[in-house]
Amino acid sequence: MSVPHTALVTGASRGIGAAIASALSDRGVTVLSPRRQDLDLLSSDSIRAFVARHRNAGIDILVNNAGINILNAIEAVRPEDWQAMLQVNLTAPALLAQGLAADMRARRWGRIVNVSSVFSQIAKEKRAAYCASKAGLDGLTRTLAVELGPDGILVNSIAPGYVDTELTQQNNSPQNLAKITRTIPLRRLAQPHEIARLIAFLCSEDNTYLTGQTLVIDGGLICQ
């Protein structure tokens, strides 16, 4: 019989995060989706305080979904924007994994999924900080898989391509999205629930041996 599981999902208020929270809930997982006033990923102190408050919450699934992408050519990237993207996209996932790993080790079961991006593997203009942060996240994933694997904790990244979310609409004009769609073999953007289903599997007891991987889910975009 499956034991109860509790998941922390960051960035769960909309888009992919909301779909992840729903998919996990449908599998009987208790989902924690804190608001920014409870967990501010821009603040390492806030992250540590959140972890301290939830030591006994039974969190054995961590989905690092929250991310930010501030577009700018390299000459125009402000230091504060660079730091913010590294903090939210890379440092926050590392701190959350660091803080929750001990409880997962004690249970000898855990699942961590980091939401990366195809832009950890390919590049596009105005995304220097974003690409760097997501490539770092994939490296973190592999290291965590090696360190935590002996205690039954599986750690993976997923790398979505273009997903039909508010952020995608914000960073791309309708004309650009039409052009992008024509470059995707499936000729459409992903829907958030398609990403969420993959994450739900990776977080589940059905996943027993897949760890240390970055799984690209992009409709075939980068295979060309």
C-alpha cells in the first residue's frame, strides 16, 4: 500500500506550477504551495526560515518549479537582474534541497524534480543569465542524484520547450509565437498539464530507477 506523501511545489499559483500541484493532488499527494510572504525565493534567509518551520511537515517531494526570465542583451544586463535570476532559478532550489534532504534521508525515500528549460542546452539572444542559471540547475540535479541516491532519493530535471503560459506570452509577441510554432515538429506549444504529468510520474512511487537525468519535453524542438 502506498504511504502518504507531502510535496512542496514552488511557483504553484499559475501556469506549469498550478498544473503540477493539481496533478500531484490527483494522485493523493498533500501539496504545499506557499505564497511569497511565506517563502520568498529571492531571500535565502526566507528559504531557511521556511525550511525550519516545516521540519516536521513530512515533505518528501520537492518540485523546484519557480523561475524568472528577465530578457536583455548581455551589455544591458543589470547586476541586480543577473543576481535575481541566479537566486531564484539556481540558489533557491539548492537551498530547498539542502534543507529538506535530511528528512528525506531519514525516511529513505524522496523525490526532487527541478524544472529546467531547453535553454539549458540551447541558446537564444537576451537569455544569458537564464541559460546560465538553468544549465547550473541541471548540474545541481546530477550532483544531488549522486549524493542522495544511496538513501533512496531520486533527483531529476525536466527541460520544457515552449509552453502555453503567461510568461511565454509575455516574452514573445504573437508573431514570434506563430514563427516558433512552425519550428516545433508537433506544430504547437505544450500545455501545462502535459509537463505536469511527466513531473507527477517522476515524483511517484512508479518511478523507481530514473535519476540524475534531464528529460527534454519540447515537442521535438531541439532534435532538429
